[in-house]
Amino acid sequence: MSTNHQAYKRRVYSACVLVVCAAVSICAWKVYSSCLERENLALEQSRSFVRAIEAHVSESLQLIDLSLIGFSNAIRLLPPGARLDPETISAILSSNGSRGRTDYWVLFLDAKGIGVAASNGLKVEGVDYSDRDYFRVHRAANAERKMYVGEPDLGRVSKKRIFFLSRRVESHDGKFLGVIAAPVEASLFANMFRNARFREDVSISLIHQGGKMIASAPLFEEYFANDVREHDANALADPQSSGTYRAYSNREKIERTVSYRMIDKLPLVVSVGVSPDGADKALLADLKVNSAAIFIVMLLTAGIGRFAISAADKVGRAREALLKVRQDIDHRVFRRTADLEEANLRLQGEVEERKEAGLRLALFEKCLSQLTDMVLITEAGPLMETGPRIIFVNDAFERQTGYVRQEMMGRTPRMLQGPRTSRAELDRVRAALERSEAVKTEVVNYRKDGSEYWVEMEIVAVKDAEGACSQFVSIQRDITERKLSEDLIWKQANIDALTGLPNRNMFIAHFGHEIKNAARNGTSLALMFLDLDSFKEVNDVYGHDVGDLLLQEAARRLKTCIRDCDFMGRIGGDEFTILLTGLSSYQGVERVAEEILGAMSRPFQLQEESIFVSASIGITLCPDDASAVSDLLKNADQAMYVAKSKGRNRFVYFDHQMQEEAQRRMRMAGDLRNALANGEFELHYQPIVNLKNGRIAKAEALIRWRHPQKGMISPATFIPLAEDTGTICGVGNWVFEEAVRTVVAWRSRYDPAFQISINASPVQFKNGGIPHARWLSLLDEMRVPGSSLVIEITERLLLDVEDSVKCQLYALRQAGMQMSLDDFGTGYSSLSYLTKLNIDYIKIDQSFVSSLTPDSDDMILCEAMIAMAHKLGLKVVAEGIETEAQCALLKGAGCDYGQGYLFSRPVDARTFEGLIVAHAAA
Ligand SMILES: Nc1nc2c(ncn2[C@@H]2O[C@H](COP(=O)(O)OP(=O)(O)OP(=O)(O)O)[C@@H](O)[C@H]2O)c(=O)[nH]1
């Protein structure tokens, strides 16, 4: 049973209880109100009744009074002197209306109260009525001329229960004639009262004010003429008014509510009593009726309630069943509606989608046709055997390939592939597509006309609703230009343009791979570092173009000496590296090195010239010597450097002493960089003597390095290092400044024309150049002319002379400085440079002087060089003069100046000054 139904039942119970309570309350209220009502009604009835009785009695008595008035007037109007005898009075009384009436009659009493006659023939004549109250009242002198009602009593003649109405009869002159009285039968009113009672308990009374009962119902006979003053005291106490009081009748054993009323202007009281018992009975009857009604109502309520509950139970069950059915129906309807709405939405969505799809398709087609990228769509057909069939290509695809669409439909993308299309890339693409994965690639494709182009393509798998791959979409872009430029950039970065060999970058990268491969395979490698010997001279003598050709030819020859699996590159000007790979032993290495030396030593036939060069090779072994690219390259370089130093045209294996030597050089290079700042350099001076007069005319400044730990280090050791490391520029500047300061001092002290020669390295002219502005400003500052200095340059500088070098030499000469060509005769000096560069002095190398004897070749060469120099206007300085004989021979040959141990070793400045002084004194 549902909670609703329980609630309903509770409501029914409550309603029943309410109905019963209401019925009981209504009945109680009804009883109570009817009780009140009845009492009020009884009271009201008694009041109305008493008024009606009063009216009736009053009216009846007024009628009788009218008779009395009539008789009275008739007697008064009798002629004066007429006798009031019984005949006359009887005549008067009989002529009027009272005759024949039974309820009252009229009698006349004379002035003495003796009966004269009666209207009904009653024998009252001579009966004394003078004791009657009414007679006494009327006879009194001050008697009022109005009707008087006498007390009830039994009639003296009639013997009836009567009371008297009477009037005083006077003569026309006011003389008392007697009393006209009308005895009225009380039963007349008693009967009327009896008939008027509406209930058994009701009592009606007419009481004389004197206290005697005139008429009553019930118990008329019993109460007549009884003094009821005690009983009806309330009514008689206030004769002017009306009212109500409670009275108890001992005789009837009943209590009544009595309403009384005084009859207007008469000494009579009418009272009507109503017993509350009567009302109680009625109330009881009402109660019974009401109780019965309540009982019936309760029964009915219970019945209805029970019926309602059982009906409600049924209704509840039916309602629940209905509710369930309804809920079920509602649920179904709801679901159905939802399904329908969903289906409707779906349908609408589908319609919209189709519309959109149509629009999209049109848009896509438009976009695809206008796209600059190529689009190719294939079915997701067999990838391995025939390849997927083409089902769509866009306009860009047609333009790019030269095929029209119809030619491509149904065929496979293989029609675009060719010999340079990477198989490996295609395999990778195919593998990805078989997994339905998107894939990107760059491949070479071929147009209809056979020309190739690079494409960058991204292929994605189009999947159907079940996730199965249905098509492949390939978006392609022509990247030929990018590839070409990438290729070019790559080549520029990796390939030596002159020889087509891998350059330093590529060689190093490949070298790294080979080291890994060798480590993996357990094989060894041999690295050769090859530098052509004196290749610079080839350039110098035959020109750069010939040098290029020679390098190309050298590369070709080298290739013939190595296997396909070996790898070689050009890593510098005339430097080649050769990597012998997959070696199980080093036995073949030497043979290859010798073969290379042989190939290089064969003459190079270039531009109808036979040119001879050789090569120096440094060899290092991996993993025996090292396993890192940089270490191996360094090793081979060091070994090559040693091969050079051992006289060139040879190969040298790397050993660890070389490494130590290299490290020593590295340390020294570091020390060299600090030496300048630490003031570790000194200038020593060697005199240059004027051979004609024997005086010290000049001094060559020679640098010395006083190392704090290693002591004095020779320039032959550190100058090449300074040149290699670039510190030579700083060192050269220091030398210049120091020489200027010295020459200033010595010029002022000893010889205003004194000159100091300083050596300038070719590297100084190349690396940043000579800071001639700084040098000249120093000369200005020191107030010394440029001519106080001689710059000694080597033939190397002249051989490699470039415009920038020429400019610098020119600038120095412009400042007044003189030029001296050092080591003259040992190199490939071009004599034309001597005049072009305004050389002032040539210094004959000491190698010509050291073994100088008369008629020797060196003597002839020296004489030739001196003669040539003089012819060109140059002065000659002979170096390395150690003996007087040498000095004499050179002097005899016309040499201008001499320098050597014969005169002095290089000495410090202070000692040199001593030499000047001594020479001057000598
Ligand atoms: N023709 C030509 N010469 C080059 C090229 N690259 C560098 N050189 C020159 O090759 C020469 C290399 O000289 P080095 O190896 O230092 O000296 P070298 O004359 O060979 O003397 P050693 O090596 O000491 O035997 C320099 O003169 C460069 O200017 C090039 O591509 N073509």
C-alpha cells in the first residue's frame, strides 16, 4: 500500500472522527440552544399568552362594563321622582343586552345595598348585599365614578362562583342611587383558560388584586376565591407592571415560570405559568432525537468511513496499479519521445551534415584545384605487389608531372618513380602505411618527360568509421630548388671544390664513423697526413693555376694508391689525409706510404712543364696510438712535421716523443705569450762595421729571451714558434720600440748617423700588418728620423709578396727607414724586387762567407752579388765574418759593411756602447 493511500486512510479516519465530533457538537449545541430557545419560547409564549389573556379578559370586562354604564345611565336618566322599584329596574335591566346571557347578569342594589332586581329574573329583591366590598366602595363619599371589580365569592342567591363588576349609580344631580353590579361567572374565564392551555404543565390564572383567585386552569374549583397572595406575591406586589417569576405549586408539585400582567386600570392580574419540566421533557425528547440522530450519524459515518476506506483501499490499489501503468506508459512515452527526438535530431544532423558535406566537398574540390601543393589520393589497395591505385590528383599534380589526370587514374604512384628514387625511403614509407601510420618523406620523382624533381610528401591514412584504412592522401611539394641549394651547401661544407675530395669537415665526420666501425669490427685504422714539399714554390714559380692543377693531379694519383674502402680528403692547401680502414695488421701501411711517395715524386706534366714535387707523410695508428679523431689527426700532423724536419720526401710513424715535443712546444708557446708582459725579452746588438774605415756604423738588434726557469732561449727556437702562434707581432713591436729608444741614445752620444737594424718576420707583415702609424708616431715622439733604422726582411717575404706587403714596405720607406734583404743568395730571390721595393742593403748570407777563400765559388758568388748590388745602387753587408782573411777578401771585393764574430758577438747595450767607444778610440 502506498504512503499516499495510508495518508488517504488517515484522512478518512480523521474525517469520520470530525463528522462524529461535529454531529455530537451540533447536537449538543442544538440541545443547548433548543433548551434555551424553548425556555425563551416558553417565556415568550407565556408573555404573549398573558397579553392575549389580558386582552381577552379586559375586552370581556369592558363589554360588561359597557352594559353597566348603560344601565347606570338608564337609571340616572329616570325622571326625577321616579321610583327605583323592582319593576322599573327590571324593566330597564330587561331592555338591555344582558338578558339571556349566562356568563353574567346584572342586578341593581339600592342605596342601602338591598337587591332590587336582577336581569336574569333572579330573586334578589330584598337580599342585602351591603357587605359586599363593591357596595362599600361605591357608597363611599369619595368613590370614583369608574367600574369596580369586586372579589370573587359564591353567589348568595345563585350560589355560583362569581366575581363582581359594578358601577356607582347617581342621579343627575349626583345623588347616590345605588350600585349596578354584574356578577360574572368565574368559570367563564376558567373554561377559556382551560381551552387556551397549550400544554399540560401550563397554568393560567386571573387573580383579584386583593389576593383571591378568580379563575384558574387547572384546578379552578380548588383555587377559586383562595387567597393566593403568598403564592403569587410577586404578581400582586407590583400591580402596575408586568413581569416574570418562579413559583412552586405544592398542590401540583410543579415549579413554573410565571409571567403576569396587570389588566389595564383594573385590580386584576392575569398570570400564565409554564413549567421548565415541560421544556425539559421537550429537551429530553430533543435529546433523544438528537442522540438517535448522532447515533445514526455515527453509524452512517462509520459505514461511510469503512466504505470510504475499503473503497479507498480498492481505489488506492487501483490507483497504484493505474499509477504504475501510467508511469510505465509515461516512461515508455518519454523514452519513445526521447528516441524520436534523438532520431529527429540525428536526422536533422544528418541532413545538415550532408548539406555541409556537399558544401565542404565543393569547397575542398575548389581548394584542391587551387592548391599549389600536389595532392594525390589512392585507394588503400595492395602496397607490396602492385601498389595502391590512384583515384584522385589535383591540378598542381598534373602541372608538376606533365601527366593529365586520365593518364594517372587507376595506375599506381610507381609510375612516378625512377632510378634515383630511394628504395630505402619507399620501403620505410610502405612499412608505415601498412601500419596505417602517417609518414613523411623526401624522394626523387620523375615527370612524364623523364626529368626528375624532388618532392617532400606527407602521406596520411584515411580511416572509415570502423577504423579501417580506406584511402591514402599524399600531399606533395616540389623541393627541387631547396634540395639543389642544400646539396650545394652540403658540398660547399663537405667537399673540396678543387679536387672533389671530402674536405676537413667531412673527413673528420667520416673518420669518426670509421673509428666506431673499426672498434665494432675489431679492426684497425691507419691515418696518413700528407703535405706536399715546397709546394709554395710551385705557386711562386709557375703560378697559382698550375698549383691548382698540380693539387688536382696529386689527388688523382693518391686515389690510385688506395683501396675503395679507404677514405681520403684534402684538409688544407697542400695537405691530404688518407684513412686506411679495416686493417687486420699494419703490414700494408708502409707499402701504401711508399707507393704514395713514389706517385708524388713522378714529374707532374702541367702546361708543358715538368714539375717535380715530393711529399712528407706522418702516419699514426688507431687504436694503438689513439682512438679519438682529434688525437689521431694531431699525431699524424706531428709525425708529418717530423718527416719535414728530417728532410722531406719521407714518411714517419708517430711516436710518443713527438707528442712530448709537441707538448713542449705548446708549453713554450704559452710561456712566450707571457714573456712580453713579464719583460723577459732583451735586445742584444751586434756591430756592423764600415769596412772602408773600420768604424762601427750600425748595429743589428737581435732578440734574446731570458726564460725565468730555462735561462736564455735562442731566437732560432722561439721565433718560429712565435711566428706559428702569432706572438711575433707583439715581439716585433717591442723590438722596434726598444731599438728606437737605443738609437736615439746612441745617436746623441756617439754618432748622429748611427743606425740600428731590426729583423721583421714575414708573418708580421701578414698577421695584421706592421703598425706603421704607431711606429711613425713613436719616431716623431722620440724626435728621431726614420733613417736611423734599417728593417731587415728575408727573401721569403719578397717571394710571397702581396700588395698589402708592398704597401707596408712603401710606407716604412716613406718614413725614411731603409730596407735590408737578409740571407741574400739562399732562396729564390727575384732580382727585380730589389729595385721595385727600393731595397737599400743586401746581406750576403754567412754560408757564403764561412768558407770564403780566394778564387773559390763562394768568392766568385760574393763578388758577383757585390757587383750586382752596386750596379743596382745597393750597399752590401757580409754576415758571419769570423776571420781577418774573410774580412780582407770581402773588403777587396768591394763589400761595404761587415758583421761577424771578428768584430764582436751580439752583446747587450751597455757592452755595445763600450765597443763603440773602443772602436772610436782605435
Ligand atoms: N695553387 C694553390 N695553392 C695553394 C692552395 N691552397 C694553398 N696553397 C698554397 O700552398 C702553399 C702551402 O705551403 P706550405 O705547405 O705552407 O709550404 P710548402 O711550400 O709546401 O713548404 P713545406 O710544406 O714546408 O714543404 C702555400 O703557398 C699556399 O698559398 C690552392 O688551392 N691552390
